[in-house]
Amino acid sequence: MHQNLSSSERSSRRHFMSRLAMGSIPIALASSSLKIRAEDPVKPDLGVPRFDLTPKLPPKPPQAKAMISMFMQGGPSQVDLMDPKPLLNKMHLQKFPGDIKYDNAAQASSRILGSPWKFKRHGESGTDLSELLPGLAGVVDDILVIRSMHTGVNNHGQSIHAMNSGRTQRGRPSLGSWLTYGLGSESDELPAYVAMTDPKGLPVEGVLNWSNGWLPSLYQGTVIRPVEPRILNLQPPGALSGERQKAFLGYLQELNRDHLTARSRESELDARIENFELAAKMQEAAADALDISNETSATQKLYGIDQPETKEFGTRCLIARRLVERGVRFVQLFTKNQYWDHHGSIQSALPASCKKVDVPAAALVADLKQRGLLDSTIVHWGGEMGRLPVIQNDTDVKNFGRDHNTYGFSMWVAGGGFRAGGTYGATDEFGHHAVDKIVNHFDYHATLMHLFGFEADHLTFKQNGREQSLLDGQAGKIVHDLLA
């Protein structure tokens, strides 16, 4: 069961307004917690369940306090980026000798596609990386490349849900929702869980990527838009700003509190009042967190904000760092719909995708490290799948692409208790199936929750008459070899 380990009654001001909308802040139920002496008799809880975002201690000492996930929706090609396979180049255009499960059989080919890009060892760890990732090469000894990821469902939607919410089915709470449910927030002026979307559109499955599922609504991700205003309806109309707004809100607070006094058991009413009070505090706190103008020119250059190709993603990465250092628990950055889904023209499309995110992602790791935040902040980069070793769209070399592969793909992690430097696991000689030290999505989640101080199947919520967890009965194992 989820335990609130606070020692005295505390009220929460971490509740946000609205549901499932761009730029929204989830409405919450206010909560308090009461320490019960061990010698007191156990009594049935007949009250209304109440939840909040006050900071909570996990059952075990955590190594990570926050997480930033850069989700590369569509499926980056592992054999062209982080998992070199010389045999592919040796057998380029020859027939693949084994069986392959295609997602798009109509455009399938059995001819092998060698990687057009060169790989080179980097850092003291000697990790092989593609020439498309020069930024990552600069921080290679701070990251751990996992080459044996596996979900086994060759479809974007199901694999996204597996990576982001533990199961292939829709409607379950996302990883960020579970973490904020278990840990609360360290800020009473900012959302606990933030989703940062791409200016070119939402990823596959849209708002379900940051849904609270059947957890209470305050655990839903708050969307920060990629364009101004990044949070809608944050600032008051000009006629209600300044002292006039202060006086109005003070009077409104008196009316609300008087109204609540006669209805003390109506937790939703209490939550709405708290939301209004928090919204006023966010006008300054959120505006400050989202404003990068006071960052040094050196910092902005580090993130690539001075270059048109990297400016947008670099700005989001820098904002993510600013949010985490202000107490936000979980931040997830998304690329647009199918941005890495290179079924065709991979020789031109993949370099463009890498150019957008490589330098900013590496800068995030370097910046967190130099500020002393990397040890307590997990950084993740990866998508829901990888790509196949054979050609898709075998019509002309400029049209060559790769189909989906969820049986063996790569991603990288850094900080928060993960081992720094090197690789873990392996795919077969063609990069098709994970064959050594396989990491299923539920193993990854069990390991993440361990770093945050939880046993993943012990952090539960009662839904439809049964206790459910992120793993939901899957036998996820903590992969201790991934840890420092």
C-alpha cells in the first residue's frame, strides 16, 4: 500500500486547475495526514479518501529525487546510433538469413541495410556511438547505454503505453503520475509533474502520455506549451492586476473559507479553494521558471539555443533543468508525432532528427552535473522501439527506411543512481533481438522505482476493488548491474 509518512497534519497547496487540456493544471483533492500511534487500535477508515502533493518519504532511502525523460516518439534506429553491427555493412543488400516480423508487410524487404554512418569509440568507457551524435559523445562517460530493451509489441501505441505506463493497454497512470502519487512535490508553487510538447504537434496517443489514469486527478501531468504563453490563462486581465487583484483575491478567500467552514467534509470544495490560492502564487513562480533570459550566454550556447536547428529543443531542455532545481518531481519532453518513425528516406531524416536533439540532450546532462544535480536527477533518452536491420521501401537508395523493432532496441540513462559510462546488454549480430541481459519495460520500471526508494509492486492504489501498481502483476526485476 502507498504510505504517507509525514508526522503531523499538513495542508497542501499543490493543486492545479482543469483536466486533460493543453496548458492545463489538474484539479486535486486536498489532503491531510495523521500519525497513528502503534498502540492505538486499528479502526476502519470511514472518511472520504483524500490525497495531496505534500513531500513524502519513500519506504527506503532514495538515490533519485527527480527525473527528466526525453521521449523520442517513433523509434530511433539503434543500429544507426548506439548499437553498431559490422555484419550489416558486410552483408549490405544481401538477403537476411533469418525470420523477421514486419509491421508493414506491404513495403517489406528481406534485404539487409547497412548503416551509412560511421561509429567511433568515445571517452574512457570506450562506448561506440554514431557520428550523428557528437553532442552525446562529449558526455559519454556520464551516461549508460542500454542496448537490450524489449517490449515485444510492434505497434507505436501499445509500446508507448508499455514504456510510459507499464502495460500495453490504454487508460493506466503514467510513470510521472505514479512518482508524484508516491513522493508528492518539493514545490508548493509549481506542478509536480510537467509534460513539455513539441511545437509541431503531440506524439502518438496524445494526452494519454501524461494521463493520471485512475489515480486522482492531481497526479496528471501539467502541459507546458512549446510556444508563448507556455501556460494558458496564467496571467490576470490588466484590469485585475496588481493591488486590485490582491484585494479581490483577499475578499474571495474570506468568502470561500466561510463557505467551507460549514462544509468541512467536502474535500473537492477545499481543493478548489486551494487551487485558486495556488494559481495566484504560480503567476510569479511559473513565470520565473519559464523565463530563460537571465541564463548566461554560455549556458544558452551550451544548449544550442544560439542555433536555429537546436534552439527549440534546447530551450525546453533548459526549462526542464530550471523546473527540477525548483522542486518539480518529473518532467517529460516529447518530440512530435512519429518524428523518429523512419520507414523511408532514413538517410536524410535521421540526421535531421539527431541534429534537433543531440546537443541539447547532452547539454542537459553536463549542466545538471556542473550544478550538482545529476546525482539526484535521473535523465532518460529513448523511444518506444527501434528499427529493423532490413530495408523498408526498397525502391531507390534515397527512399530506403527501416520498419519497427520492439524486440531489441537502445536507450540511454544518466544520474540518479545509474552507473555512469559504458553499455549494458546486447542484441544479436544483426541488431534484431535482444539476446543478452534483456531489459523488459517492467524491469526498467522496477529499477526506476527502486532508485526512488520504492518496491514498484508495493506502491499501490485501489481501483475497481483491487490494489494496482505500476507493474500490475508483471514480474519486474531490479537490474542491479545498471546501478552505480
